[in-house]
Amino acid sequence: GHPPFNSGSLAQRLIAHQSLQPPAITSIRPDVPLSLQAIIEKMMAKKVEDRYQSAQEVADALTNWLANPDLHEVPDGQTNPPAAIV
């Protein structure tokens, strides 16, 4: 694990957090299902109105994801069981 922006000076990292979309988690973990990547991207959206509006909304999205194995499709077409959400 590491933060989404982990290179550059402190000032550069702060600016990146404010202005850049973090790299897709699949660039580091290609086995992450695209549906889970979408949840993560929504959690990290720059505009507050594009994010989940409460922790309950995040919990509901993750609960729905875990309850629906059809959503666990990984980019290469293989299925990936929901071992852990990290």
C-alpha cells in the first residue's frame, strides 16, 4: 500500500491530490475487478458531488458488490472472488 501520489515534494503531492485523478488501481493490481475499481474511483472523485455522500452509501455499494458475484469480473475475463477489499 501507498498513497495515490507518492512522488515529488510535499507541495507537488498536495497539488496532485487537488488537481489530478489518481492512477487506476488496476495499473498496480490488474486483478481488481472493474466494478470495484469504479467504486474506488467514486470514493476518490475530485468533485464532492461525484463522491458517495456518506459512509453508509459506501457501505451499501460495497455490500452490493460483495453480494453480486457477477460484478467480480476482472479485465481479462476471469472471475475473481471477493477475498478482501483493500
